[in-house]
Amino acid sequence: MANVYVGGKRKRGRRIWLILIIIIAIIVAFLGFMFYRYNQFVNNPVVSSSKLTYTVSYDDGLYFIRVLNDNRKIMIVKVEAGTTFPESYITLSSENLNKATNDFLDLFDLNSNVNYYFYLNDEVANEFISKLGGSDLKGIDGVFDALKNSEIRFWQVFGLGGYVDTVKNYDRSTNLDEAGTYALINGFSKYSITNYDKLTVPLLLNEPLQINIANQTIERKYANVEAFERIKEIVE
């Protein structure tokens, strides 16, 4: 007759239950951490700020994105880089985006709780688009289109650092962070958007004005003041 080891079976059963308890505990801890991280972004002061301004330099354009959380609106203003506004003689340059952001806010008599700025080229824009889920468009238009059709899901908060890294690997001067990325995607996916095709500040002349000073020739691209004033009345 074969020997029966009852005690051995009990020990194996206890080990299986112990392993299951450990696995469940790990899953619960992981989900709890994810929930904690998600709440960190949802309740972040940046995300709940009334007005955020993002300045994006792409090609020869400066794109000023206003995320208005209180009004659930996004407004995108485009200005050609190097444009000078005659009355104030402020020039919006892509060389220093922090300064360009502050100059833009002064020109349009706007206030902003938080400002972000970053540079894009075609390669960075297309990588950004891919991370957002793709778009039929390329470049800056593809970024805006992908943002509109994207949405941060519960588990995707862990991937926000990838967006920041994409931008920072191209230019280290950006101040974009994970909270700012979350606020940008969240706004585009939920709010009404006034695109830059309706809010582009045109130039006064088709070609830059050449000004001769001594032996120097300086080129100036002046904004169309009347068009600027009309846009100024619209932008919040």
C-alpha cells in the first residue's frame, strides 16, 4: 500500500495561498500607486490654474497657446518669428521663448498663471504625434490634431515623462514638465479650440522693410496694426 503524506499537501496548499496573497498585494499596491499618481496630476495646481500659456517655436512661426480652464477654451495665436509691433516696438523673437512669452502677454494685455515654452522641428513634432496616437497631418498641424484626438487615461500618467524627454532632447532650454503636458493634453481633448488660422497676426508688407542706418541695412517685419487690434479684442 502506498504511503499518504497529508501534512505535505497542507504545506503545499499554504504555499500556494501565500503566493496568491503576495501577488494580490503587489497588484493592489501597484494600482494604488497609479491612482495616487493620477490624483497628483488631476489635483496639481498647474492643471487647475485659470490660465496657462504655452509658447511653441516651429519653423518660422511662434504659436501662443492659451489654455483657459475656467472658460473651457483653447485659443492659438500665430505670429511670424521676428515680427515687430510698431506702436510698442516689441519684437517677438524665437531666440528667447521665455522673453517672447512675456512680450506676447504684454502686447495682448493678458495675464497667465503658468507659462511653458518649447521648440519643435519636424522630427520632434512627428515623434510627439506618434506618442499622442498619430495623425494624418505632419508638423505643428499634426501635433494640434493629435492633441485634439488624444486623452490621458488612468494608466497613461506614467508615460508623460516621455513627452517631456522628447522636447528636452531637442532643446534643453524648455521648461515643459509632466504637469504642463497633462494640462495641455487634457485641455485639447475637452475644450473648444480656436485655431491659429483665425488668429494669425499678418504682416504689414509681404516683404521685410529695409532700413538703412549709416552703412548698415536692417530688415524689419512689421505687424499689421489694424489686424493685430482686432485679434487682440478676441484673445482672452
